[in-house]
Amino acid sequence: MPYSNINRSSDYFRVKTYTGTGSNQSITFNESTNMKPDLVWIKDRSRANWHHLSDAVRGATKILWTNVTDAETTDATKVSSLDTNGFSIGTEGGTNYNTDSFISWSWLGANTTVSNTSGTITSTVSANTTSGFSIVSYTGNGTAGATVGHGLGAVPKMIIVKNRTGSATNWKIYHVSQGATKAGIFATNVFDTEIYPWNNTSPTSSVFSLGTTPETNSSGASIIAYCFAEVKGFSKAFSYTGNGSSDGTFVSLGFRPAWLLIKRTDSAGYDWLVYDNKRQVEFNVVDDFLKPNLSDAETTGNAGQSLDFLSNGIKFRGTGASSNASGGTYIGFAIAEQPFVSSKGIVANAR
């Protein structure tokens, strides 16, 4: 029977809802143990506002957004610090609009950085080898075949990269099911066949490879990468084929999910979708989601893109084309709330 050495997922990943006040405030995780986040992703659920990403490697006040191609900006009125058990926000509406409902997703790295010389480009890395997550900062050299150390000691199954200094450069996304000959972006596009982002070379347990595209390896550009490996009972990259039925496709994860990212890959025109276990609590179905490629407010009660969070995976209940079209192909990444079976033999329950 499967089990996980990570018995408490909240030691490494947190989902937190909060209400904006328009005044400086500290957001504290409501858990029995502390977790100082190294990456925080914030979205206003109530209105159209950009997705805000802040991390400890770039600096808490440096912000990127998944729904636009803009270069990084420094603004302490958005996120002012990453704290011992949460984070602090300023007065800016995108992270703290008065009375609006917000969601944050936070990952633990190493709470420190090291210089990594495993690749031909030296990187600065905050890596958590237990949970399979690392933040990697590097300077591009514009050379095909360059490599960058990620610090995980395991092969990343998803890598999300952004040129911080390029004013109009897309995010580039690697997913193991699509392979190193393709790359996605935070848009409605399919994963395009491209030789340049990953140099047609799959990542290894020590490095990922780069071509010459400006998004991943512009000479002299400051670039950030978020790398995700699979950890049994905690995280999983997956792909599936939809069946267009309310008795939808089941995807086995080996855990009850806390966070879920999915994207249709065989046809253009479909958004990225993010679900979690805090915006809708206790019961299935789960039919509220956000779209990382758009600034839209939260979509609620959407039966077409609904699904169940089960003790060992997810089952799709809607027939919407963004998540469960008959014959449609999809990719995703999930992080656990609770492993299906812990190392102590405790079995998870569904919602």
C-alpha cells in the first residue's frame, strides 16, 4: 500500500484565505506549526486583479504576475515581507483591497540560498529536497546547450520560468508529459513545439537545459525558475484524457489534493485552471477556480469544470472543455493536503 514520508503536507505548502483591509497587515497561517514561505502567490478573488508572485530569492518586495508578460517590479505596498509563519502586505489593492476576499498559495524552500555550480551557468538556489521544490535564480548567457543547477537531487517534472528583466517576455513552462521539445505559456495557447526553451533536452536530477530563446536564456537577463519534482504522497505531475461525461475521468494521485493546476493541451482557446481546498471546504463537488493566465475574479459554481477531491486523487464531474472534453488531452500538477496512506499507516478520507 502506498505511503508517504511527508505526513503533514502543511509543513511544506500552505493555502490561506484572507480579507483585505486596505491597511498594512500581516497574514498568519492558521496551523499548529510555523512555516516561513519562500514563494507566495496571491490572487484577489473578488475582482479583476493581477496574480502576484513574491519569493525570498528575488526579495519579498519584487513582484511578478502570471497573467502578463511584464518585467519584475519592486513595490513594498504589495508584499512587504515573508515572515516566520506567513507574510505581510502593504496597502496596494492587488494584494489588500479593502473587504475583498483573497487567496494565497505558499511554498517552503530552504529559507536560505546557496550558490549552485552544477550547470554551466552558476545559479542561486533555495531548494527543499524533501518536498521537491526549488527556486532558481540565474543570469542568461544566450548560449544553446547551457545548463542550470536546480538543487533538487531529483528530476523536475514541471519548471516555470520568467525573464525578470524582459519587458514583454512570456513565461515558459516545462511539463514532463509534453517533454523538452515543447513549451507552454500562461495563455490559452497549446504547448508549442519549440527547440529553444529547453534545447530539446530533458532535465536531470541536477540541471535543466536551455536554448537561446529570450524567455529562458537571454544574454545578461535576470531569470527566475520554479522547479517541481514529484514526491510520493505529496506532489505529482499528471496527464489525462477527458471523457465528456459527468462520470468523468479519475486521476490517481496517491493523496487528497490541496492544490491543483490543469491545462488543456490538444486545442487552443482554453485557460489554465487552479483549484484548492480552502476556498470551498468540507464537501464535494469543487467548482470554484481561478485562471492564472487572466486577471479575472474567481469563477464560482461552474458545474462544467467541476470535480471531486478524493482520498487518492481527483474525479471530474463536469463536461466543460477546459477540463473534461471527450478525447481532450490535459496536463496538471497537484500538491497534497494529506497522503492516501501516511508512513504511520493512517488512511486519508475524501472530502
